Amino acid sequence: MNRKLLVGLSLILSIAFLALTPVSAKDIKVLSQFPMSGPVGALPEFGWGYIDGMNWVNGEGGGVNGKKITWFLEDFRYDPTVEVANFNKYCAELSRDEFILATGYITGGLKPLADKVNKEEKIPWLDGSYSTEIFGAEGGPSKYPYYYSLGATYGDQLKILMKWIKDNHKAKGKPKVGMVYSPTAWGKDGLPESLAYARKIGLEVVAQIEYPYSATDATNECMQLRKAKAQYVIYHGYSGASGCTAIFFKTAKKVIKNVQLMGTHYTTNRMSILVCQEAYDGYIGVATRPFLDAVPRAKTSMENPIVKLAHEFARKYRPEEYKRGVKDKDSIKDMFLYLEGLTYAFMIQKVLTDADNSGNLSREGVKKALDNLVWDYKGMFGGKKFSYKSHTIPMMQIFKADVKMVKMGETMVPTGAVNPITDWINSDEIKW
């Protein structure tokens, strides 16, 4: 055979082979940061849920249409400067076409990163912050186009509590409300909006009290509320696990016995039962997740699909941590924390897959996938779907605590749960 013909044939076969061979796909890289240590204490459950979720996504979950995600997890120790430094480090080390999604957890990190994320990097950022300033009417997609919250704003949480008071008040006269909040940006978040809404719907706010994290006594604050004749007290800007929360609730039950204690997301949980004990009984709070983790854990209702799934994951991947008592080292103290890490993994897989299905697995493709997302979040909201058009997940539910003290050996211990008393509420559908 002619030598030139052989060369030509080889060239044609080589081109045909290359055309049929898949081009090596770029890596998909994601950075997630959680406060797993620091001033809030040791919270490894965030990381455990996320690790188990991402490992499942890359394995049984099928990845992103078969493509694995290269994920990075950082503990920013509840320090926004660490969160910012970590993000800058990954931006410097990773290429833009591979590093296409980031997640964080607190408002303190969002503010200093606003220009970096939304103007310079233009990378979609999922966050656990419910900041009214960033995600409310004065912020939102027009001002922060690449920021997305995984819950309803504190302004909306406080307003839904005000609405519940209005709808359920049985006594004569205007409902009298006292506000107790931490002297922090978190504690003051949503106050102006909720106070204006209270006036609009006919509530009388009779007290506004700053109560510090360092408090060793809450008698003065409770006496102020009693003097103001508050019938409802909304406690905002605190963790349910904090010592100051236990002090306030236990004092309130003695000084203002008939007041309805209420609160926002991070006070509506299992840790509040363990810390406040019987003083937490009857508490009414709003949450953006199904806070279903009873004491003891075996009594937890598994009606919510995402709650059932989270407990199945924990039993499968963290059996010892799941079974250990709350005081034991390396235990899952509150399934909410584990659920939170797990649901981040599910959201990451969902939006990356949607972007890939659209043929645009890039930062802009992920942003479009988030902007167009309508999803039931694996059944989290009782079958209801949410839209990400407001860059928040605008779903809330109101819960009531049922707590009883029982004797175990020589010790009285709390048992009970926070149980839903409303359906899931979509704040985007409310005409405030």
C-alpha cells in the first residue's frame, strides 16, 4: 500500500478515535464552612452530617450525573475572619471554572465578603444566615445577587410570631408583648420590621429589653416584664444551649408565671429541653427546619421524610455517636446539627445537577439553577415546594414544647419534644 495513503488513513482513524473518546471533564469543586468549634462550643455534628451526605452523594447518590464532586470542608470556629480567610485562600488556589459553589454559615462572614463574592468572584454562596439586612427587602437579589439563605429571615420569623399572637389572643384588650434580645447584631436583626408590623396589626409592645449572654441572673429583666404587664415574651438572638437561656427561662417561670414564652429558630430545639428543663414546657417558637429530635431520641416522630432520612443516615454512618448520651464525648447531641450538614449536601447535589442538565456547569449555570429552583427539599416541608426567587427558603413552622421531668435512678431528668402546631408557612405568600 502507498506510504502516503497509509499516513492519511492513520490520520483519519486518529481523528475518528478522538471524536468518539469523551473529553476529560473538569473537576467540580465546592467549599463548605461550618462553626464546628469556638465560642459556641464543640459542634462536630455539622461536619458529620455534611461528610456523610457528600460521601453518599458521590457514591450511592450518583454524584452530578455520574460526575463526582471534589469537596472541601473547613471549621471556621464561629470566627468571621477565619471564614473570610478560608474563602480567599481557596479562591487563590482553585480555578474559577472548577470552583463553582461555596457555602458559609453566619452573617458576620457575609458582610466583609459581600463585594468579593457578588462583584469580584461572582460565585453562588449558600448560607445559614437569616439576616434581614442581607436577605430582606433592603438587600436581597438586587443588592446581593450571589447570596442565598437556607431559611426565612429573622424579620419574617419575628413577624410570624406576632401574627400568631394576634390570631390566638383570647384575653380582652390589645395583646401586650415584651421583646428580650441579645445585645448583638443577631439579637437586633429583624426588630425594626417586627415592631412596625406589631403596631400595624394592633399589638402593644410594652417592653424592649437587652439581656446579655454573660448574665448570671434574670430577675431584673423579668421584673421589668411583670411591671409592664407583658402577656407574651419573645426571646430572640440566643442559642437554646446557652446558660443565659436556662437562667432566663427558669426565672421567668417563677416571676412571670402566666406569660407565654416564645422565640426564634435557634431557641426552638432539643438542646433547650435539656438546658431549660421543665421551664421550657409550653414554649412556642418558630423554626425554618423540622426540629424533631425528642428526649429520649427513640420517641422522635418520623412522619417528616427528611427527619426520617437524617435519622437513618445517622444510624447507618454514625451508630455510636447516635446512641451515646448528650453528655458523652463525640455524641450527636442534637439531630438538627447533623440534619443541617446533611441538607447542605443534598442542596449542593441538586443545584449542581440542575446546572449540568442545562448544559452549563459553571458559576453562572449554578446561579441560574438556584434562581429557577422550585423544590420540596426531599419532603422537608410536608410536600410543599418553595421557590428561590427571593434568595431565601421562605418556609417556617411554629412549634410548641411539651416537657416533663421523670425520675431516673436518683435524678430527675427532662423528657419531651417540640411538636408542630401549624402547617408549613411560606412567607413569600403572606401579605404582611
